[in-house]
Amino acid sequence: MAVFGEWPVGTDDLPQPFCEHFVCNPIIAIAIGFGGMLGFYGALLQTLTHAVAKAVLFMTSGDLVLRYRTRLVSEVRGVLSLAPLTGAVLLLAALAVGGSPPFGLFLSEFTIIRAGLERSSIVLVAGLVIVLAVVFVALVGAVAGMVLGGAPDRPTAGPAYVERSGRLLAATPLVTGLALLLVLGVWIPGALNSLIMHSIRAIS
């Protein structure tokens, strides 16, 4: 799992850091291994929130490819200064997928850790926490390198969309996905909670 968290640092193809950051899969497997209500609940919530976060990251990376006319991570710098909304969404989505509060993945991972403390060894739980910390530092560090600093002095870097309607259409799913991750970090709607509980009863 720690290796998965390190991959984004050494990958220079823009979508790949997000494609290869699939530490979510082992976390889900571990949560199911912990078992119990908390383990299954955390696994299902992790699946949902991770899917939303990765979708936001993929759409943001597509926006960056259009703006910078390149897929190389090393050539994408100063996103916040060139495209403030895209840069902010990219950084916040990276924090979300890394498990930072108050986003939904923090809640799911916290639930999984609680399940581990109740049903497994504290050594295993401590190892999981350490791996999650390594993954967080690796992913957020890679994204911060793209987002922060000044915009590159390259004539090919420019607006991704000329028309205002295009910019609105591109921004809407990014902001909506990020808002959903924030909501799921502080409140689980009753209907979603019922659906998760029904799924737990079906698989346990």
C-alpha cells in the first residue's frame, strides 16, 4: 500500500498520478476484513466517496491538459495563478482523496479505523494509519507542486474554454463534486444511510 502512495511522485503523465493512486482498493479490502457493522459501513462509504473524489480529479486533469497543452506534470505549474478555480478544486480534491477532514473520505477512513480498533490488532491499525499518512503526503505533495508558484512563461498555456458557457459547464461538475464530498464528510443523508445499511444486511 505504501508503494501505491508513492507512485504519483514519480509519474510525469498528468492523468496517471490520479489513475495509479488506487490505495483505496486495499483500504476497502482491509475494512471488509475487519468486518462488523463499522467495517462494512466504512468500506461502502469509502467506495462512494473515493469514486466522487477521483471523478473530480480526472475532470480537473482534463481541464489542465486543455489549458497547458501538455500531459507532463513537470510542465504544469502555477495553476492557482493561471486558473484560480481549477487550482483550488484540484488542491481541495487532492486533500479529499488523501483523507483530510472535513471531506467524506476522512469519515470513511475514520470509520474503518474504529472498526479495526474494535475487531483487530492495534498494531495493524497503527500500520494502516502510517500508510495513510504516507499516501497523503505523497499525493498532496505532487499536486501542490502543480498548483503553487507562478504560472509558466509558455505561450501555449491559456484558457481552456473561450466561451463563458463552456467555462460554466466545465466548472459545474467540479464544484458540485467537491461540495458533495464536503457534505458527506459532515452529514450522511438518511436515504443514503438506509441504502448503506440495507447493503450491509445483504452482504453480511
